Amino acid sequence: MVAEVADSKKKTGDRTLTGKKLKEYLLRLVYVEMLGHDASFGYMKAVELSASSNLLEKRVAYLCAGLCFSPEHEFRMMLVNRLQRDLQSANVLEISIALSASAKILTADMIPAVLPIVTNLLKHDQEIVRKKTVMLLHRFLQLAPESISHMSDKFRRALCDKDPSVMGASLHLFAEMVRLDPAPYKDLVPSFVSILKQVVEHRLPRDFDYHRVPAPWLQMKMLRILAAQGRADQASSEQMYEVLLDVIRRGDTGTNVGYAILYECVKTVTTIYPNAALLDAAAGSIARFITSESHNLKYLGVTGLAAIVKDHPKYAAEHQMAVIDCECSPNFHLSSYPLIPPHH
């Protein structure tokens, strides 16, 4: 590798290093950095190649910059103008590359330079552009929440986008915002419930299925959002009860992803304002987990039971023997799961 670094340094001043050769050179620099060596001697080549009209070369240049440039590196600022031009391109692929690159390259202080352009892309004709735009705005939210605090209405429109992939991307935005402060989004509870209902009823395109389970990751993201909105809020929670029962009923598919949805639903049920029917259904799912032969499912059951008995200790009694059986198993230990308080 030392020889590779030395060879790469020699090629830095090679004027014939253009196009395909320069693309291969930048990929070598990425590997050099991955193996712990400094490749900053070739960073300027990434800036140069970002101006290429060849989309593959441009993509490699942005990839190298996003992976190798430190957050405070001055060369990042040199790419802002290039990103601005690419974001306004007439070529959908070029816009998509620039959106993906922006999420990796831009820092908090660079956001104002591109935000007006990015905001306009929310109205683009192509769904892939709208989706990547929402994903980039989610990154902006992580970097500097105040920079997009005025865009709530635009996020709401993205949630209602006619393309499910754009709607799905917007859920990550709302999950973050609801986690920080659920109050401004309480009025969206019926919308989230309606979307979750459409998902579990298999009304999304089959492309979103995984092992015949409809959009499982969208379901789990939606369940986390509902959990945050229903915490200590009876009015909001009551709007969720019916769809949560449906999720539990349909989630028991005998597949790992179905179990993941059930577990997420159990967590939601134990977080929102309590409902007896939902708690019984959640306890039923936990019983199947705990009595499973799979240790992974046993752990899910034990963790879910811990969440339920924290506020509803009556559910502990019917599972005490199963928990004791788990403790007696030579390959399964519950020492990190404080399930039942001593006075029970």
C-alpha cells in the first residue's frame, strides 16, 4: 500500500490524467483512504472531475469528495457552485446525482446557498427527483433544524404526494420532527392512520412488498411516529386503536419481517394511551414470541413483556413460567431484563 500511495502521488501532476483515467485514479484514492492512509494530495482532482459532462465520472468525483473530504475541508466549499449548477440541470440523472452528493458534501453553513434551488425541486415532474429532494431535506434537518423550520407546509404536501416513494421518504422527516416536538403535528394523526391502513391493506404497488409483507419498513416507521404522537394523549391514541389491531392481526405472517412489525406494534401499544383490547392483542403476540424455539424471538418476547409489565403488571403472571423456562435454558440468559418488580 505504501508503494500504491507513492505511485498515486507521482501521478498527481500527470496532465494526461483525464476522463476515464482520472476516474480510476480517484477510485484508487478512495481505497487508499479506506485503508487508513492520507490521500489529500489528490483531492483537487475530484474537484476537477466534478465538472465533467460524463455522468459516471461526475458521480465518482462527488463520491470521492463525500467520502474523503473532512467536514471542515476547504475544497467542499469549492464544490458548492458546481452543485448549484447541477441541481438546476435539465438532465434528471444529473439532478439526481447532485442531490445525492449534496447530502454527503454540504455542511450546515452551506445549506442557505442551495436551499432555494432544492425547495423548487419539490415540484419537479419526476418522482425520483422529488424523493431525493425530500431525502436531502431530511439531511438538512439533521444538520441544522432551524434552516428548514419554515417548510412545514411543503413537507405536508410531500406526505400527500401521489407517488408512494416520495410519501415514504417524507416519513423520515416527520419521524424526526415528531420526535423533537409532536405538538405541531397532532392534526396529522388521521393522515398517518389512513396511510398505515392503506399499507396494511396492500394498496401500495407490489414493488414495496418484502416476502409478501406490504411495505414493512414504512409500517415500522409509521408505528414509531404514531407512538410519539399518542404518548399521554388519549384523543390521538383513540384514533389509532383500530389500525393497530389490524397491524397485529396481519403482521403474524410467520416471517422475520412480520415479527419485526409485531414487535414495533407492541412497543407502540405500550407507549400510547392504554387500551385493553390492544394490550391483550400485544400480550398474545408476546406469548408466541416467548414460547418460540428461536432465541431471537424469545428475546423479542422478553423485551416486549418488560415494556408491558412496566405499567400493566397483571400480564406478568401468565408468562412467569415461560420466563423461568427461558432463564433455565443453558443458552439463554435474562439477567439484563428486569421484568417483574420484587413485590410481585
